[in-house]
Amino acid sequence: MNIDEILDEMDELLDKSPSVPFSTHKAMVDIDRLRDLINDVRLNIPQEIKRAKLIDFDCNRIIKEAEAKAESLVRKAEERVKIMVSNDAIVKEAKQKAIDMLTKAQANSKDIKNATNTYVNNVLSDTEKYLQNSLQNVKKTKQEITQVKGTPQRKVEKNILY
């Protein structure tokens, strides 16, 4: 029997007890039965208190477990956020490095292109000078041949000897 049932029985005992003559608020109670019920309450109180303490302990344990789990989840979420932010920073850094490398490559390409153009222009100028000299030599030789045709045979031989 639990305390609530014992208290209900005590209530019933009081309700069924006959009233004392000429008194409205007094009744005759079976003293032995009331003492038995009071003793039952005293015996059951420790069990009820134990159950209440167990329930209170369980509630506290559940709350602490929930708090620990919540803290763990928060820590994991914070770590994930740090990793994501770190990955974002790594990606940003990699993109910046790629942009820097591309900019340097383009600048190097432009420098190489300019150097190549300069080199080709120099080679072509040298070739042009060489060809102009060769053309002048050809014209000079042609002119000499033309002069040799108009001069007697002896003079040609003299010119060849020199």
C-alpha cells in the first residue's frame, strides 16, 4: 500500500466515524485502526522518499547527460565550422595563388613575346643588310661584267690577274 492509499483510508475512517453528541466538529475514531494507518504511513514514507530521490536522481542524471550531449554537439558543430572556414580560407588562398601565377605567367609570356619580336626584328634587319650587300655585290659584279664586255681582251686578262 502506498501513502496515498493509506491517507485515503484515514479520510474514509474519519468520514465514517460517528459524531460526538452535542458537538459538530468532533467524532469518535477507532484509535487502534488510526494508529495502524499512521504506522503504515511512517513505514511507507521512507519508500516514497526513496522513490522520489531516485526519480530526482534520474532527472538530474538525464539532464546532465542531455547537457553533455548538447555540449558535445556544439563542440562538433564548432569544429565543423572551423574546418569549413579553414577550407574556405584554403580555397581563397589557392584561388589567389592561381591568380598570381596566371598574372606572372602572362607577364612572362608578354616579356618572351617582346624579346622574340626584338630578336626576329634584329635577325631580319641583319638578313636585310646582308641581302642588300649581296645585291650591291651582284650589281657591282654585273656592272664589271658589262664593262668587261666593252673592253678589249687584254684588259680583261689584266683585271683577272689582279
